[in-house]
Amino acid sequence: GRRDALSATDALLTAATSAHADIRLEALRALRRIAPANAGPPVAGLLSSPLAAAARREGERALAAVLRRHPEAPLEPAIGTFEAATTVQTRVSLVAAVGQSGRADALPFLRQALASDEAAVQRAAVLALTEWPTAAPAPDLLAVAHASARLGSRNPQLFQFSVNVLDEALRADPGFHDARVAMGGLFLEKYDSREARGLFGEVLAEDPGHPEALLGMARAALFDRAGDATEHARAALEENPRLVPAHVLLARAALEEEDRDGALESLDDALAVNPRDLEALSMRAAAHFLADDTAAWQTSRDEVLELNPAHADLFATVGELSVQVRRYRDAVRMGERGVALDSLSWRNWGLLGINRLRLGQMARGRESLERGFAGDPYNVWYKNTLDLLDELDGYVPVETEHFLLVLHPDEAELLAPLAGALAEEVYDSLTTRYGITPPLPIRIEFFPRHADFSVRTLGLPGLGALGVSFGSVLTMDSPAARRRGEFNWGATLWHETAHAFHLAYTEHRIPRWFAEGMAVLEERRSRPGWGHELSLPFLLALEDDRIRPVSD
């Protein structure tokens, strides 16, 4: 009867403190099967004592069984033991046991454990919530995933942990759209826009007006340089006009198109909702910096750093947008300031490394990029560029009076005399015309594989151009990169060298459309037949008066 059960429980509790490991283990196993409701406090107390791993597991199971089998058994004794515990191991055991009970009244305690400053206690609470019998903890798991993702910007191992937590949240509640959107955001942060789009699309298939999913689509489109980024962002704002990140995305897209007024208008909308949003304030600082409004830039910068003195992403944002308008030296300066503020800002290390390479600072660029990749091993741009740098080590450098030609060893002997002579010709022509000298030497890298040229330029294959100028560093396809007759490498060299002069003349302030027109003009001046031919669509637009005037 009940008296016998109580007597047996007392005997088992005594046996559970035996000096013999086997007796302790068997006693705990028996308690798991028969212990009554009032055995909870002494079983919780057993977890405060030194126990071998196997005995500790059985003690956790015994307490969980008591709490699960007897809903009337109070949680307070276990919680009190947790609060009085002197070891992390005891606190972890109590969280695990209470979590295994599956009782709804245990959730507040587990949520409190999630906020512990002890990582082991946090992990125990997360594990308990991922194994919960209902969907109730799904929002808590989402919060954990968000927190882990923020930490994952410094510790890449936490990225996979965040994905696993979100998987569990979705297993608990497959219709939990916010968790699916969050997972899409994680994949996008780690450069997998295809997977991210799929997750956002799954949400929109069920809820076409989900604002965060629409924003996710906008971010993925901006990431992919697709044309529908602003369309998705505006759709998100129609659903939620107070969605600050959507306003900020529109501002970034406007700045990338050199539309400062449009960017500031979107930022005003964002800051009207949240005047302390660091991303919006950083974007506003970037708008002022790119407009060379020094006083406004300094004021905006100081406002951000007053709110968060360690916000290194401010400098990464300004640096990345500087790249969009070909101000690579400014990007380097911003990266330097970012890593000085936060030595674990992988985003700034990558910004610094890529743009040092664009300035021809090859050794320092590689060093910075390696730092960035060590902290962000998912970044395919960093990896591809570092792999290409290994290959570039085997290229042949050839110096002329004003140029450093970097050529594949299979091509150097044949191409160097031709390219060197043409480069010096364009140099003489343009120094006479413009009366200035770009920083010397002008470095020209020739790639016999178009994919390598694309990686050197963007970090990814697939660039449609033939050559790119970063100023006094030019990259281009060599004649071997294309089939015979597909392109004129000499015209490309002349075109990209003209960019070097125009960027130097304007201190990298020349608008892209104007720079392209001027470079084509220089091609035409150099040789009959060089330069782009007029296309039929252009001629039709000209005839219909659809060409915008230069003043626009």
C-alpha cells in the first residue's frame, strides 16, 4: 500500500547516497519507477551531491518522472535547489530534469534559464525546449536562434546551432512563419540566397502579405543584384509602414544608384519610427560621407558611436557603399577604422582585405582577407579570392616605365611586349590630354580564364565585363580568355587605362555613366573602329526623343 511505497522510497533515498556506485545507480532507477509526489524535494537534493555521470543521468530522470507522474507535485523545491546550488553541474541537472517533465508550469523556469550567463545552463534549457511535447516553446526557440545568430557573427560555429534551434522550432510548429523567415535570414547572412529565397517563398505561398518574408525577398534580391529588390521592399512597407529595415533597404538601394535625396527621404521615414536605429543612422552617415558633406558626416558618425561606441558596422556600411562609387581608398580607410574599433569585425577585415587588393597592396590585402576568412569561413568571396591569390603567386611580373604587367607564365613571353608597348602609348596620349599622372605604377593583371578575372574583380565567377579599373589597378581578360574575334583586348586595355586617368583626375568622383562615355570616347580617338558601335535600341530611343538629357 501507500505506507509500503513511502517506506520503500525512504529506503531507496538512503541507498541513493551509498558509497557503492552500483547501489546508488540501482536505487535511482527504482526511484524513477515508484517515487511518490513528495519525493521530489529529496531527489532534487540528491542532484546537489557529487555523482558519477551515469548516476547523475538517473537522478535527472528520477526527478523528471516524479514531476511528470504527479502534476500536483510542486516545482518550487527543485527551483529552490537550483537557486541555492553552488555548482554549474547541479544547475544544469535541475534544468534538464524540470525540462524533461514536459509540464506547462515549468516553462517560466526554463525561460529564466535561457537568460542565464552560464552557457551550460543555457544549453540545457535550449535542449529541454527542443524536446518539448507541444509547440508552446517555439517563440522561445526563435528568440534563442536570434541571439545565437548575433553571437554567430563572431563565432561561426553558432550559425549551425541557430539553424538547429530553428529546425526544432519548426518541428514543434510547422506553421510558425517567423521561424521560417528567421532561417531564411540566417542563410542569407551566410551568402546562400537561393536557400533563403526558397524559405521566404514558402512563407509567402501561405501568407502573401507577410511583411518580414517580403523584406527577406528584398534582401535576397539586393544580394543577388536582381531588379526587384525595391519592389519587394515597398510591398513589405504596404503591409507594415513601420518596418524600419525595409526603409533602410530602400535607402541603401538609392545610395547604390547615387540617389542621395531618395536615400535620405527613406531614412527620414525609418528614423521617424525609431530614432535610435543604428542601421538607419549608419546609412545616413554614409549618405553624408559620399556627398563629401564633412560636417554632416562627422555629426552622424558621432551620433552612432554615442549610442554604441563599439558599432564597427558603421564603418563597414560606409566602406561598402564607397566601393559602389569606386572610392576604394575610402573603403580601406573605413575598414581600418572598423577593425581598430572591433578586432573581431570579420566584415571590416574582409572589406579591408578586398580593397587593399584593389589598390595593389597585395601582401597586406591577403593578410587582412585571411583574418576575415578565419572568422567568417562561410564567405565564398573571401575563399575564392584567397584561392586566386595562391594562383597569382605563379604569375610573371613584367615592368615597363609606368606599368607593372602581371601575366600568366604561358602568355608572358608573347603578350608582355605587345601589351607593354600599347600601355605606354595610352599613357603618353592621356597624360598629354589631361595633364595629370595617376598613381604609379599602373598594375594590369591579365587572366587567360574569364572566371579568374571575374573572381579577382567581384569574388565570384560570372561577370559579363571584359575589364575593370579600380584606379591604378586594372584587371582584364587576356586574349586567351575568349575565342578569336570575340573581343579586342587592345581596345579593352585602352578603355580601362582611360578609367585610371579619369578616376585620378576626379579623385574617384566621376559618375559611372560619364566615366564609361569618356572611356569609349578615348577608345574612338585611339584607333579607327575601336569603341562601342551604336545599337538599334539606342537609335530608336534617340529618334523617339527618349534619351534623358545630361542634366538629368
